[in-house]
Amino acid sequence: MQYDALGYYQLLGLSPQAGDEQIKQAYRDLAKFWHPDHNKDEQALEKFQKLSVAYDVLKETDSRLRYDLLSMVYGASDYPEYENIIPFQDREKDANVRAFILDEVRGKIWKYTQKRTRKILSLSNAPKVLAKVAIQNWLLGWWHPQAFIKNIKALHHNYQKSFSTMESFRVLIHNIVAYEKQGETTLSVISAIAALNFADESEKFYIERFIASANVRVTRPQVWHMISLKVAQLIIPALVFVAMAIGWGGRFLFEKQLPNWWGSSKEITYYQEVNTGYQSQTVDDVVVGKIHNIPVNKSDLSRLYHLQRDVSVMYGPSDEFDVLKQLPADTTVRLTGYSPDNVWARILIDNGEMGFVRMNVLIKGIGKEIPFGSSVYEK
């Protein structure tokens, strides 16, 4: 690729690959031909002056290399004046910067605003700025019918396309020359090393020449991981997700603990004598303490369950207790309490006795027909 933003090589009839002697000889020949003392063409003076300007830049190694670098990212219309060039920086003045093109939308009920800006950001500052723009768009970008659609597009653009490879390369090449002019050679080399990430083979030739000529050893700039910058833009959706999860968890807890609220029941603490089955001894067993109690209302259909399978009804909430009764699958029972960990349920059976089964064997609703005279249900 030919880099000749101001046409200096073209004026001399050469390519950017020309050697120093070729440039010197071409200038001598053309300057002699167009010198106004010898050439009476009305354009001779202008041609001679342009040749002199081009030769002044190309004859020196440093000025020629600056021209070659800037020609990679600028054209004749926007080529910067070397005397006035300054680096693009973010507020942290870090040379390892990147360029981002960000859309911002603000809905204002009766009107809205939209703007696209280029931001030059350092690695440490980029997540903060991207997150700030995203939060403002999420919170303020919806309040107008047209802004609503534009904000969706803005959020998508900022998430998928805000990082600009072309603009980042342009900024870094510009900063090579700008820092070098300010005498900040280290920052200039850091910019050059960062620019290598975006350069093709022909561009790398000029950048590596500059790095070699600077003769400064620097620590390689930190690698940018774009995934972290995408994550920074998802703060609001993440908060919404967390709020929904908390809401769902609260609802689940509410439903689980509902029997104990609003005075419908209360937690009781007691000790119960339980037959251990060993030499007819009885003991006070704290395992059955603190069962959440559900008052028995025999006309309440909502507390009727049936058994998923054949089960053993235990005297207490543990497999270590004796079996109170064996019940077949689909037997209808009434829920009268449950253990704090929701593992064991206390049930009322047809003969009026209460025992414990595991919660996971209960299915909501009536199973087999409730026998006449059952203690489980009365119309």
C-alpha cells in the first residue's frame, strides 16, 4: 500500500519505498528543471516551492518516518500540522489507549436527544465510562416514543460495535508522532507497540522502524480483554435479574412460611415421649421439638394430600423412630405440620392418629376416596 498523504513522493516521481539517494537525485533534477530562473512557465515558482517543501520533509530520516506514519491514517484534507500536533489522551494520560464510538440517547417526554461521540479511553478508565453511558441510556433513554427505538439500537451498538479498530489505530499512530514531538519518547514507543496489534504487514514495517530508532526499552502494554468491557455495560440488566431472583425467592419463602404468618399458626416448642422399641423404655426426644403447627380444620380442602407411594408413618420426624402405621399409595391424609427444614410432614390419618412422613411423598389433593367417619375430612 502506498502512503503519501500530501503527495510528496508523487511530486518527486517516486514511491515511498525509494532510497535516500533516489530522493536526493530526483529533487536535484526536478528543482533544476522547475527553477524559476530558468523555467518561464507560470507554474514554475509554485512547482519549485512544492518540491522544496517535499524534499525538506523526505530528506531527513526522522521527518520522513513521521510523514510515513501519519500518511497511514490521514489524508490531505485532515493531515495535522506537525508544529501544532498534540496527543489524544484520556484523563489518566495513559499511552495504551483505545477509541470507542458511543451512542447516547436521552428521552425528555416531549423531545429527545441523540449523539454519537468518540471517546479515547485507557484500560482502567474504559469500564467506568462504558458502564456510565450504559446506565444513563438504560435509565434515561426510553422517555419518548422515538427515543425508545433509538435507545434499543444505541444499546446494541454500544455493546457490539462501540470499540473501533480503525479509530484506535488512527489514535495510536497519531500519538506516536505527538508524544515524540513533546519529548515523551517512552509514551511514544508504548503507543507504537499498542498500534502493532492493529497493523498489517506493510504498516508494521514503519512502526517497527520507529521503535528501533527510538532505542527505548519499555514494558509491553497490558492486553485489552473486550469481554470485560461488554460485561461493564450489563450492570442494569444484571440488577434487574437479581431483583427478579430475590422477588421469586421471597415469594417462594412466603408460600412456604405462609401457615405461620398473620396469626394463622405459631411455632411450638415441646418434648414428646416416644417409644424407642427397646425394652419398652420411653425418652424425651428433642428431635420432635419445634414442629411448625398447622391448625386442624377438617372442612379445609387445601390441606388434603395423598401419598405418592406406599409409606411407613413414623412416630417422629426421623427414620430412627418406630413405625406408627403402614399406609398404601393414594391414601388421603391431612397436613397438620412440618419440620423447620421442610423435610418431614406431620399428617393426620383416618383413625385420628398423627404421625410423620417425608414431605416428598405428599401430592396435593385428594387421592383415594375418604372413608366414612374419617378424621381427615368432614363436610
